[in-house]
Amino acid sequence: MSEPEHPRNIATGIAFLVLGLVFLVPSGLCTGIFGGGALLDMVMYPGRASDAVGIVGMALLFGGPFIVVGLLLVRVGVRNLRRK
């Protein structure tokens, strides 16, 4: 006996995809801007490198989980939409 095929639910896939993008885009932009700004500050003012490293760490600490959740939701949505 073969396994029963799961029906493709387009609405669920689109919902996961949109929700994932809602998480991913703003948190990725915010984390990138703060992290990039801190790295630029570190390059321009090497004496304040420890402050910049702290800011990069904080940006990743607060933005990283939202980026990961957004990526997972996007992946689930795309996988659900590609299912036959």
C-alpha cells in the first residue's frame, strides 16, 4: 500500500509565506542597519571597536531569533506551495 497523498492547501502556504516575510523583512533590515552601522563605526574609529562589537552582538541577540523564525515560516510556506 502506498502512503496517502496530502492535499495541497494553497491558502496555508501563502499564509505561512506572508507571515514569514512580515517577520523576516523588517527584522532583517533593522538588524542589518544596526549591525552594518556598528561595523562601519568600528572601521572608521578603531578606538571604539569594543562598543561596536557590543552593538553587533545586541543586534544579533534581539534580531536574530526573529530572522530565524521568519526564515522557517518562509521555508514552510514555500514547501507547502511546491507540494504536488
